[in-house]
Amino acid sequence: MFRWQQSLFLPPALGQKQINDCFEMTPSLRWAFGSFFFLYFAYVGLVSPYASLFFLDRGFSVIEIAVLMSMLQITRIVGPFSWGWLSDFLSNRIGIIRVCACLAALVFLSIYFLNSYTSFFIWMFVLHTILSSLMPLGESATVHALFKDNSFDKRYGRLRLWGSLGFIFMVLAAGELFQRKSIELYPLLGTVVLLSLALVTFLLHEPKMERRKMVKGELLIVLLNPDVRWFLLSGFFMVFAHAALYVFYSLYLADLGYNKFQIGLFWALGVFAEVIFFYFQSKVLSRLDAEVVLQAAFGVGVVRFILIAFLPITSVLIFAQVLHAGTFAAHHSAATKLLQRWFTGPLQARGQALMATVSYGLGGTLGGLCAGWIWELSQPRDVFVMSAFACGLAGMAIQKLRPRR
């Protein structure tokens, strides 16, 4: 449909390069990408706060829950880069997104037939290996379209904030529903969200990708740049730090006496802070270098996790959640922009996937497992002390980047 519209309104003599140069993010296409982010992060808003509570209701131990939740990160070690390589090879990101979204919806339906811990383990691994493709490829398609439209700084944050709104909506709606009814409704909500996401992917389009033969070793050349390695290391430590939050924050709040709806409010507050940053992102990134924004985010992370660990009173926890605007939103936006410095053209999808693999895959997996180990052997607050220390290491890594000339 998109190609047909191009051929209808553009003169026959207009070449493919000119078609790409004329690409525009129309309101309907922005709505499609916004809906994609909204629904994907609505699913994340269901899994991150409530999956651990659902598994606890099924009778699993804390360490068993930590292993199950680590599948969210383990599957990102190999999954995103494999999907990114396939996308660059086929030059068809949107097609892969559609296939994976449909497969994920079908796999999720099997939750109604699972009983044993082993079956849940396999289910989590398969489901999130498939889902690990959506965000790197979706981000790459969005960035590609926005750069063709010359509107990345202006529109990326405002598209991406729909993901934050989806997260807020789900944590509040699901928290209220689970508090009034039962956590047993978790599978029903997941089914509705993933089926809706699969349908929305058929509305996505991006400019035609440049089709060229993949050059052997081109990615290795980029990775030999020490700046790239320090950047990836900083991402590793930042997500390592946040793994404790994603896996154990709900349990931490429950131990402090908060109910499911109140836990949802804490999560929603953090993501609402994201929305504010994403909305004003262009003002920040147009005035400050991405490296400076990253360094500030790591410093904020140290403060945030220390507060959660040592001052777990309501007013301080509320303030700590507001700092999520810095530790997640500012970090994500600056890192996405900085990636374009090194991973462009045919390397774009693999660059996004590599970032997901190193940070969310390796960093998230090791962070979640270390957090589970510390939770079992020590005090819960020590999990967040570990997170503060990891943010400090991330800041040290990003300081190694050479000044731009």
C-alpha cells in the first residue's frame, strides 16, 4: 500500500533515492509507531511489576522467580543481534517485526496450559526470545524514518513517550484489577495486549532500506573503536544496575507493606517522569552533547539507588521514582542518539541489537542473578547498594570517551 501510494503521487522519473529523500512521517504513520510503542511497553508494564507476583502466587520460591524473570534478559544476549543481522541481510525490518509479533501472541496463549516450573521456564525463554526482536528493530525503523524526515530531535521523544504512557496505563489498570479481583487475570491481560500489538504491526512502514551486499568485517571495524567499547560497557553497567529494580522492586515494596495498587502507582510515577523527559527531549539533546547527558544519568542513578536502599520511606521513594526520568529516559535517548555516530546505514539494526545484547542481555541477566543471590544471602537493601555501585562504574566508563574534535 505504501509503495503504491508513492508510485501514484510521484513522477515516474523520480528514482528510489529521491523517493527516500521525500519520505515524510505523516500523522497516520506517527500514530502507528506511537501505538506500537504504547502496546509493547504496556506488555512490559504487565511483566515487570506483576510477573514476579504471578509466579509467587503459583508457589515458586524467590530464587525460582529470579531465574524465570532473568529470561527477560538472557534472551537478549543472542536474540536481538540474531534478529538484527537477519534484518540487515534481508533489508526488511518491518516484515520481521510483523512475523515476530504474531508468533509472540501465539506462544503467549500457551500460558493457559502450563502447570510445572519447567514448562514456565521454557515458555519464558521461547516467548522472550521472539519478543527480543521487537524493540531493537522497532527503534531502528523509527530512527531510520525520522532521520529521513530530518526530525529525530524533534519527534523521537514524542513518539517514544507513547511507550511510557502504555507502561503507565498498564501498571495502574492491572494493579487496580489485581487488587480488586485476582492476579489470576494476568494471562488474560497479556493475551489482549500481544494480540493487539500483532495487529498494529501491519500499519507500520519505513523508507526502503538500502540493499547492498554485507561486507565481511565491517562491524568488527566499528567495534575496534575504543569509544564504542567504552560506550557499550557503560550500557552494560547501567542495565546491570536496573536489573534489581525490574526483578525485585515490586517484592521490595511488598515487603515494606505496600499493596498491589500502591506498587503499581510507584511504577507509574517513574514512567510518568519518563514521559516528561521524552516530551522535552529535543531541548536537552539540542543543547547538550549526548556524552554529557549520559554522565548526568549515571550520577543520578547512584543517588537514586542509595535513597531506595537506605531511606525506604514513602516521600523518599516517591522522589527516587521521579529520578527515573534521568536513569532511564535521559540515558535511553542519549544512547540512541550516540549510536548513530558509529552505526549507520546497513549497520543500524545490528548497532541497536548489539546495544540490547550487551546491556539488556548480558548486563540485565548478570544483574538479575546477582540481585537474586544478594537477596537470598543478605538484606534486600543490599541489592540496591549493588545497583548504585554499578551506576558509578558506568559513569567511569563513559568518561573514557575521547573528546570530539
